Amino acid sequence: YFLADRREGIGVCGWILVSLSFLLVLITFPISIWACIKVVKEYERAVVFRLGRILSKKAKGPGMVLVLPCTDSFIKVDLRTVTCKIPPQEILTRDAVTAQVDGVVSYRIHSAVSAVANITDVHSATLLLAQTTLRNVLGTQSLAQLLAGREEISHNVQATLDSATEQWGVRVALVEIKDIRIPMAMQRTMAAEAEAARETKAKVVAAEGEMNASRALQKASMVLAESPAALPLRYLQTLSAVAAQNNSTIVFPLPINMFGSLGQKSTGG
């Protein structure tokens, strides 16, 4: 890291320059106080450099910060959570399917000193690293895993990205995959596969229903065979149901007692 745990002072020349800066402030007081006092908001931290070194090795604020002219400079760092969109990334899954995936990453700076001293542009670097990490993680997944395991993949990307940005003072709070776009030819193939699977399931369900119905009809025929009068009654019930549905009158020429005589002849034979 650029930020080292060094204990050296600013030297004799440095103290002379600092003393001259204090003297300049005192001579031009109270006009100089308006240029020396900086206000840092609650959600900000100020990293003060004195003769090129970070003052006290820690960030200042919130509140008022004293900055000496000529020898001191400062950089404000926003500690609020930043949410940015990951542009669509062209990836190749493990089963050789091309897809475009975009997402959202949320992060915040927890160490202002590291964000200033260890990297040039922390926000741009975090976004670029998020794009690279998203491509690397998704490249190890198949298309089925990518479509079904979005939450788990998001956690993996977040953990990988958070460990990489720790040295920059950045803590990744959330990574979410927004949209997955696959080619139209692959969409048609997947739709045909899903339709074939549904048709197969429907045929299996219909076959099971036919089998259950045949068993029920077998049991019903056994019950009807035990009672000769049950079949004419069932016949009349069926006619009544048909007449009720179609709102019509059904006339059949055969009298009811013929069914009984036919049943007796068949039994006698």
C-alpha cells in the first residue's frame, strides 16, 4: 500500500514552513480565518495533507477543520452509499451459451484515508472491478444455474468484490443481477423444450386419469352386476341428466319391464 505506518516527522524545514504559515495566519487575522477554516458535513470526511503527508494518519470531521495556507491541502470524501448500474456484459456460460447480463452494485467508503491514498479514482475502479467480477463469476455457471440461482450468484459476486475493494477502503453492500438476455434462437429452443416437457406431462396425467377411470368403471360394473335392477336405474338417471343439460324431452319406446324380462332370460340361459 502507499499508506505506510511511518513515524518520521516533517523535518526541520517542514517545521519552519509550518511556523511561517501560522505566522501568516496570525498576521492576516481575522481575514485569514475564512480561508483556513473548512466545514465538513456529517456524511463527509476530510483528508488533510501537510507538506505531502496525511495529517495524523486519519481523516478529519465532521465539523470545522483548520487548514493552513501554503502548507496544507485537503480532499473531501463522501461516505454515503453509492448505487451505480453495471453496463450489460457479454458473457459465455459454462455450457457455451452467449448472454448479456447487467446488474446494480451498491457500496460505500468506510476508510477515507485508504480511498484517497491507495487509489486514484475509487468510484471508477470499483465499477470496472464489478464488471470484471460479474463476467468472471457468471462464466463459471451454466445457463440453467444462471437463470435459477440469481440470488446465490449475486452473493458470490458481492463477496468476491468486497474482498478485492477492502484495500481501497470500500465496502460493497449489495450486488443484484437485473436482467439476463439470451439470443432469440436460444429462446425459441427453450420454449420448444418447455412445451415438449409440458405436453409429456399432460400425456402422463391423461394416461393416469384413464387408468384410474377404467378401474372405477370396473368396480362400477361389478356393483351393477350384483343387482339386475341397478342397470335400468342407472340408465334412467343418465337420461335425466342429459335432459336437464339440453333442456329437451327424451322418448324411448321400450317399456321398463322389458329390461327385467331380458335380465331374467339372460340369467336362465
